[in-house]
Amino acid sequence: MAEAKPGPERPELERWVREAQDGAREALERVVRAIQDDVYGIALRFLWHPEDAEDATQEILVRVVTRLAGFRGESAFRTWVYRIASNTLLNLRRGRMEERRWTFEAFGEDLDRGLSDDPVSLEQPVERALLLEEVRIGCSLGMLLCLERPARLSYILGEILELDHREAAAVLDIAPAAFRQRLARARAAVSDFMLARCGLVNPANPCRCRRRVGAAVALGRLDPGRLLHARNLQRARAFPELLEEIRALEEGRRAVALYRAQARPTDSGDFVDAVRRLIDERR
């Protein structure tokens, strides 16, 4: 099953950090490139929309760069980065999808509307597998928006990225016991909702990605000419086999398996130039 975990801690990262603290520009750029995908991945899962996630990622990376001199190595560097990312995301103005203020009840009612087995007529040819992938990822990320921000971030860190509860608690600056309680509540909310509504997690449910495509296109939530989340046709075509593995798991583990099966978001591009420009503007 595909991993959604952060990238491994590169052994040279600590050296680059030290060199960057001493003023080495090339080392600083290497630090940014080493962490940008992990930061973007958290931001995308937290905010849903790629453009909002890119803006947030730039802001987070700027804060990392401008505060780098204050990093004392009292925690792993990536933990320190995640703490900055978490604080930034928790205090951002609401993203465009958050403005809808979804609840699980409202989201469930929305899933029940517009389901259709009729074929979808498109102006331009798009692989069906990509359309299903776009609906699947967009819908699963949308479910996360039903969680309040602290619970959502705890779910992303502890359940999807599988951070140890002590590390995740340190990132969020709360006690490990408090983190475990928060994560347990978020895990139960997501799992219970998917088991009750999602046809991927529970085949007895009427909602299916293929039955959602027409409604998503009609409502403007899916633009076949500009897919936001489905970028890899090979992965999209392989998902049915992966789904069999997910459904073979215990019910309580299927929801998070669906998230972990998603590839780590790495289509964000290179943020080095954007970060440099933002820093120059603020000076």
C-alpha cells in the first residue's frame, strides 16, 4: 500500500542547516528543497485547494528561513519545521473550501444528492480513471474539512503521517495524553462517517465515485480540463486493486488506509525562488 508518510530525515540535512545558519546560501536552498514537499503535503490536506496550499507553504517556508538562526537543535529539525507549519496553518485566515464551514452532517447530505449511473458527457476526452481519482481525493480531503482545525491537524499528523504521539504532541505544543485524546476523537469521527457514507470504505453505501462525477462537473467542483488532485494516470488506474486491499482490512482501519494510499503531494514545484522573492519584498 502506498505510503503517505513524510520523507525520511536525510543525513545531510543537519549539515545543511548548520551551514545555512552560517550564511551559506546554497545550503539554505537545499534545506528549503528538502522540506518543501512535506510542508506542502500538510498544507494541502489541511486546506484542500492546491493554490491555498501553495500560498501557505510559501509563508511557512519564509518563516522557517527567517527563524533558522533561532533553531538550537533541541528537537529534530523536521519537528521544528512542523511546529512552525502547524502554528501558521492554525492561524491562517480560512481557505476557500473552509469558507463553506462543512460539518459531517451537511457533507453527508451533500453526498446523497446528485448520485447518478448515467454516463457523463464531456467536451474534451479525459481518462475515466483520472476523473474517479479526482472525485475520490477531493471527497476524502473534503471530509477532513469537517473536523475543527486542531482536530484536523492532529489527524493529519498522527493518523495520516503517522508521527509518534510524543513527536506530534511536541509539534502541537500539547501534552502527549491530550494529543492522544484529540486524535482518538478525530479518528472516530472520520472512521464512523466513512463507514456510514463512503462506498469505498463500505460497499453497502450508495455513494460511489463514479456516481459522483456528473454532479461534481455540474456543480463546478470538477473541471475535467483542470484537474486539481489527479495527476498520475498510472496510480489512478491501479486504485481498484488497492481498494481490494483496503476493504480487506478491519473496518476501523479502512478510513485511514484510504488516506495513506494517496501519494505524498509532490506536484508543488520548487519554492526556492518564491521564498526568496517574498523575503526580499518584506525587507
